[in-house]
Amino acid sequence: MAQQLSILIPVFNEEENLPQCLESLGGLGDEVFVVDSFSTDRTVELAKAAGARVVQHEYVNSAAQKNWAIPQCRHEWVFIIDADERMTPELREEIRALLARSEGPDWDGYFCVRRNYFLGGEIRHSGWQRNDVQRLFKRDLGRYAEREVHADVEVGTGRSGRLKGRLDHVTLPPTIAGLNRYFQRFNRYTTQAAERYHREGRKPRIWNFIFHPAWEFFRVYFVQFGILDGIPGLTIAAVSGFTRFVRYVKLYALILSKTPRHQSYNEGASTARAIDGVADAQAAGREADSKPEPARK
């Protein structure tokens, strides 16, 4: 008997990306489960129109949001895809065939290679050329590592295989709107990283502001051959270095303002909506069903 699959898509204001993401699924999945962080655009409307089950839940950081959502999936197997990612036909059919096997999959989780596209082209260097992500796994065994930014799925048994199909990631489309969303995420991620540094008790030193950004730029652009990726590679190296600088500036501000240090990765001082400057959902008159549903075997 074929294994059933839930496809989990976490979203926030993704009306431009979500339709293409959903289309790339090609009917794969017995459930499409969209977890929305109180979007203010047409994201929820589009998800429901496509037949997805939609639940809204406050977003503190990526790992906490996904770890909250995974147990709510209705089926034993879960595939997580972000709205700015696209499932290639090869990956889709490989997963379909894997779950249709009478004996079931051999492993408890599966990695796939993610191809990254930035400013209109595929990035083949800059440290982005080999981006392995574990996205297909058994619901009750997979959880994200407890960190605010760029956490990865970990399968409790450690039994993970590899898929041949690729997952395409449109990190930054070559549009002004895409740049605006990219730098909004940049602001969110640097704030969350600074809060993690603060929680860990780090103190910014002068070399953190000078040498760390300079080395990061040099590493990405020259050591990892970002120079061969043209203007996109130069942009990635510059943003990578600036990210280091901004993290420490925000950490410095947290210390100067005597902000209390939070104790847990999923209890950050700032929610994502607060960082983005989005009004509180209740104040805006919206109500959401964020109560966990019992997982179905």
C-alpha cells in the first residue's frame, strides 16, 4: 500500500511565489498543508482556492514555526517546501515512485540537492553550488535543529538516504519587488541572529565589525569562486559581508538598550511580524485558528 504524504508550506505574504510553488507539486501529496504567519496579502485566499488546508500561527523563527507545524500534518510522511522553491518534475516523480513501493521507503528521511537562483541565474559557485537539504522524512522522527536562522531537519534515527531529483530555490528574482522582499528577510534574519548572540552572552569587539565582514566577503568572492558568478556572485559576497556587520551592530544596540536576554530559541524578543512592522493580528481585527490538530496516523 502506498505511503501517504503531507506537503507542508510555511508562508508569509507570498502571493507572488505561492502559485508557482503549488503548480510545481503537480498533484503530489495527499494533503497540502499551508501554515501562514498572518499574511496581509492574498496568500491565504490563493492557498484555499488551490485546495490547501490553511492554519495561521505566529512566526517567531523558521525552526520554531516548522517544528510547531510538523506534528499537525495528517500523514506519516512529510515533504517541506518553501514558497520560493519549485519541485522539479524529476524530484516529484521520484518521490511518488518511492512512496508507492509495496515495501515502503528504505530510509526514515531523504536529502535532495537544492539549486539556487539569484538575480536571474543559477549560482554555481559562492558556496551555494552544493546545497543539500533534508525535506522528505517521517513526521514523527524529523524536527528542525533549535536555532533561529538556517536550521536543518534532523531525523532522530539518523537513517537518511538521498534523492536524485533537484529542488529549485528562487532566492532572489531579478525584480525590484523581489529585492524588497529579500532585504525584508535580511532585516529579519539579522535581528534574529543578533538576538541569538545576545542570548549566548556574546560581546561585540572592534574586530567583529572590521575583520569578520572583510573575511566573509573575501571567502565567498575569492575562496569559493563567487567571482565566477558575475554580478550575482559579487552581490552575494557583498551581502554576506554586510550581514556579519549588521548582526554585530544589532547586538551592540541590544546591549546598549539593556534588553533582557531571552532564554530559548523559540521565545525571541521580537516576532517576525514585529520586525517587519506588521500590525498585530488582533488589532487588525483578524482571527485565526492556531490550535494544534491531533496528528492522524
